[in-house]
Amino acid sequence: MQVAASAVPAFELTRVSKRFGAVQALRDLSLRVEAGCTLALIGPSGCGKSTLLRAMNGLSTPERGEVRFEGRALTAESAPGMRRRMGYVVQSGGLFPHLTAAANVTLLARHVGLAAARVESRLAELSELVRLPRAALERYPCQLSGGQCQRVGLMRALMLDPSVLLLDEPLGALDPMVRAELQVELRELFRGLARTVVMVTHDLAEARFLGRRIVLMRAGEVVQDGSYAELVERPALEFVSDFVRAQRQLHDEEGAP
């Protein structure tokens, strides 16, 4: 279920710009993400989706503009502390290969001094939540399947019980059957967690399935912000119609015998 929107948004970005050399990754971008919202960021490769997500958790500092998290300015100084209230999941889980799954999940919790008993109980809770067998926690990433690595990455992101979950193409590297299974599990997880979720994906069907709200980007800017139905029925630009058409064609081709 979704939590009621708070008067203070989870994130508020105001005229944020970020450049990498000659590439303008974010261009005067403003975005408000209400607490409890499940939002999907989508757009063509290089449009700034991942940079925007990294700006939200302080891993990428804008040259101009302001990012606020739960009402407070997110700066280089405040970001490390604020980041503990954000779970962050990257493609393929981003696991440390020399650590077991359990050690990956509990790394930050042990670093911040969480009591050992609480770490163990939380590990058991999360293993059940993401449907990962306890035996898999003793294995190393190279001994796990792609789907299991993603479950471990989710457990690590949720370990400190964050108020926000940020996911950067978490299912992008998985085969179609595993991906479809995890999409269903993620939707159930998002609804049960009652947390703010911001997810980057390149797949409009996935964005529709998982996100209550879709933000479509192009060249570092937001071109449309709304529901899937609004993108299809009331496109703000011709680009939106072209993007939807291309995505539908891609899925039709993938489903063709």
C-alpha cells in the first residue's frame, strides 16, 4: 500500500544542472517526489536518468541548483549522514566479490555499529522478505544466480530500514524469465514496504508495471511527468509519442516467434 503524502516531500530538486565535460547530463531540472510515491525514471540512453538518481543520494553534486531530501539541503557535507536513510541498488547488485552474501548485506550495519543481535535478526527478516534461501547467504557472489545477486542487493539496501529506496536499472542484466519473476516480487515488495521508491529503467512496460508515476527524460530534462495513460493519451511532445511507439514496437518484436 502507499503511505499518505507528507507535507514535506521525500525529494525536491530545483533547477539542477550537471555537466560531465562536454556532456550536459542534467539541464535546469526541477522535480518533486512526494513521500510514499513509487516513481519510475525512463528515457533513452544518456538522457540523465542515472545522474539524476545519483544527485538524489549525493553521489553526484550538481554545479547549479539545489537538492533537498526530506526538507533538508543535500550537500557534500550532509550527504553521508543522509545517505543512511536511503537504500541504493545498482544493476547486478553491485556486490563485493570477496565477501559472502551475508557480509555484503550487513557491511554498512556493522560499520555504523548496529548491535550484533539486531544485525542477525534483520538479516533473517530480509531473507524472508526477498525470498532468498538462508543457505545462499553463505555463498559468494560468483556462486549466486543473477536473480539471487539482485535479492542480496535489495537486502543490503534495506538493511538500515531506509525511508527511501533508489534503484538504478536493478533488473536490466537479467534474462527475461527471471526479470518477469522479480518484477512481480518487486511490485509486491514496494506495496508492502510503504516507502518512497525511485527506480531507473529503460523499459516503459516495466515502468508501467512498477511505477505509479512515470518521469520521461530527454537530454537532461523532464519532458513529461505523469501516469502511463497520460503519456499514451496526452503526450506533451511528439518525442513522447515516438518513445511510446518505439517501446511498443520493441516489445512486439521481442514477443514475435
